[in-house]
Amino acid sequence: VTAISVGPALPGQAGWLSPGAAYARALSGETCAVVRDDGTSSPLQAGRWLAAADEPDRELFVAPCAGPTLDVGCGPGRLVLALQQNGTAAHGIDVSREAVEHAQACGASVSRADVFSPLPEGLPGHGGWAHVLLADGNVGIGGRPVRLLRRVRDLLGPGGQAHVELHTGADIGVTTRTLRLHVGGRHSTSFPWATVGPDAIGRLADQAGLLLLRLDVSGGRRVAVMGHGR
Ligand SMILES: C[S@@+](CC[C@H](N)C(=O)[O-])C[C@H]1O[C@@H](n2cnc3c(N)ncnc32)[C@H](O)[C@@H]1O
């Protein structure tokens, strides 16, 4: 984490971007930083999400998935594409129109949808998925990981597994922060995001009705694999 000066970020300031608009600019190649409420910031890893799946991606999210797989917050779709190329029935959902359009243009099966809303028609719904992915820190979506994990649990069928990437930085436990994106000299409005460390995932899984089955590790990344707990 690097502290860089990105100027004042005061509510009411003119010229705010929506987080979606800032994210779209990052996906189109503009340099973008994630600014935390404590003033620290780090680059948004849009370049990695736009690239093809790498070896750790494949080991952590492609190899373990053998049935219908839903990638929640799939971004430009690199994991969905890699799953499809591996012969797995995969679908991604994301709230970002630009991310979804990018994924679809690459041939990935992706829909624009909010994970907390009913899934688009034609897709399996509750209990219909063998695997649900929360990759790249997506367990942070919405800032309330237990709520999100409960939603994931409901989507999983009997014997289904959730693959949840954990935080590798300094934060341990569960930390919910207010973030902004900073791109082209402008800030976005704020949005909540949580990080979950390996020490906390067992407790959160329990609260969400999931059972921690194992921890997959590759390339310094850690993914908790969970099944129905009750
Ligand atoms: C950290 S990025 C993950 C990138 C992605 N895993 C990839 O491979 O490109 C978080 C993603 O979650 C999406 N997102 C945020 N809130 C969401 C929600 N409520 N439902 C679905 N997707 C959401 C964002 O648009 C963004 O693409």
C-alpha cells in the first residue's frame, strides 16, 4: 500500500464521478487509484482483470470447478472465459455495463446484474449452482460479507462449493472501509468495501450457514472453499 497525494475528497465537491463511471474509465485504460478512508491508496488492478487468466487464476478458480459455475462480480470476464475454454458451464454477473460489454465481446457468457437481485431469466437461481466464485477480493462487495456469503449459500446447490478469495495485505479480521476511485484528477463518490483475512473466514462462514472445507493457495493468493454448513 502506497500513500499518494490525490487531493481533497470532500463531500459536496463538484465534479464527482459515480464509482461505475470511474471504473469504466479504468477499464478503458486510464490510471486509477483506490483511495481508502484512512487516506492510503493503491492502484486499481484493472490491467490484470483485462488480461487473460494466469496460472494462479487457473489453479484457484478453473481447475476446482466441474459443474455450473457463477462468477460474481466477474468484471471483464477473464475467469468466465477460462472456465468456458476448459469445458465448464460458466456465467458471470457484474453491475458494470462496460465490464459486461467487454466480457461479451471476448465471448464470455456474462449478464449485467446485481448479486443481491434475482438473477436474470434463463439462469439457474437458488440452489442451481455447483460453484460460486468471489475472486479478487469480491467478498468485499457491499461491505457486509456475511450478507453476501448468505446470498452465495442460497445460490449453491446440494454439494455446491463457494470459492472466496481472502485478503493478503495488512488488514486481518474483517475490515469495512469507505473507498473512492480516483481517475483523471477526479474522485468518485464513496462506496463500502470489506476485506476478509484468513483468520476471520471460518467465523463468517459459520454465520452465513457455510462450512469451511479447505484453503487453496497459489501464487501467494488464498481462497477459502466452503460448502453448505447446515
Ligand atoms: C475487484 S473487481 C473484480 C474483478 C473481476 N473479478 C475480474 O476478474 O475482472 C469487483 C467487481 O465487482 C463488481 N460489482 C460490484 N458490486 C457488485 C454487485 N452488487 N453485484 C455484482 N457485481 C458487482 C464491479 O463492477 C467489479 O467488476
